[in-house]
Amino acid sequence: MPISLVVEGLSAKRGEDLIFKDISFVLTVGEALIVTGANGSGKSTLLRVLAGLLAAESGSMLLDGMVGDIGHPRELCHYLGHRNAMKRELTVEENLSFWKSFMGDSEGGVGTGIEEAAEALGLGGIAHLPFGYLSAGQQRRMAMAKLLVAYRPVWLLDEPTAALDASADRLFATLVTRHLCAGGIVVAATHQPLGVEARELRMTGFAGVGELV
């Protein structure tokens, strides 16, 4: 059964301040949502709430169409934040092996092999190097490989193309397109075009209601 990410009346605080309120949207398989807005408007906060890293002040979010109760949608989400979440002293292969083992595959798909994921990001043959040896752009691309080695239907991406050049931007757009065509869902906060057809949620900040366009 196709799944849907259903968000209704979501509100969140940062400290004691209400950052946004009454955010609602529904995304079905193959759909992407781009979250835009000025710095401090709540883009990252929204993604962290969806990822289960922050508690919502009010509202609900669920993955509709799943067999059985999975609890919080985070169980079927990949979250790629500003930090790469890779240990500098470990090799790329060791880092990705950890994430592949820790995350595992969720129902409906199978992750790729580590070398295959590195090849897909244009960095084949260097998985034996310590992560800290790589350039900032290479590190960001290798962090993206986490999305591939363990399958999750929902990708939550916070400024995913930071530190990437134009060619890497296009490569990542191809990966996102493939994920969507395979029945995935993507929510991305970004100041730059993601290179895919998507709806837009404009965050206003100051406890405002996001505008879905």
C-alpha cells in the first residue's frame, strides 16, 4: 500500500519562543516538499521535529498506509542535517558500515553496498581513507551515502547541498529524483533549488503559519 506523510497542525518552540504553528501538509509517494524562508524562520526546527529530534508543541505527524503501528515517523526517515554525523578518525567504509548496521533497511526496500554508494556519489575508490582526510565537499557527498546504504522511504534534508559544487548539485538532484521515482518522499530545507519538481512551504517565523504554495 502506498504511504503518505501526514502532518496536521504542527507547532514547535525554541526555548520558550513559539517558532511556528499550524503547519499542515500531506505528501504521498514520489512527492517532494521544499521548505524555504529566512534564517531563523523555523526550517531546521521543522525538520528536527519531523525527525523526532525535537518534541512538537502541538499537532500530529504520521505515516499513513503502513502495515502495523510504527510509532513515530522517524522510524522510517533518514535525516541529513548540517553536520555530517561521521567520525573523522574512522575510514569512510567504517563510518558507512556503522550506519548500514545501525539503521538497517525498513520495509519496502534494500540499501546499496558501501562501494556502490560511494560510486553513486562520484567518490569510488576512496572509501578506505579516513573521513577527516576528505575535502569539505567530499565529506558532504560521503555523508549523503548514508541515504543509500540503509533504505528509508522518507528523506529529511537540511541544506543538503552545502559545500557542494555545481556538478555535485546535479549529482545529488539525480539521487533525489531516483528516490522519488522509486516511491520515496523528500522534505528538504534549502535556500537553493533542489533540481526536482516540488511543492514549496514558505516559513514566516515569529510563530507564523507556513504558506504552502
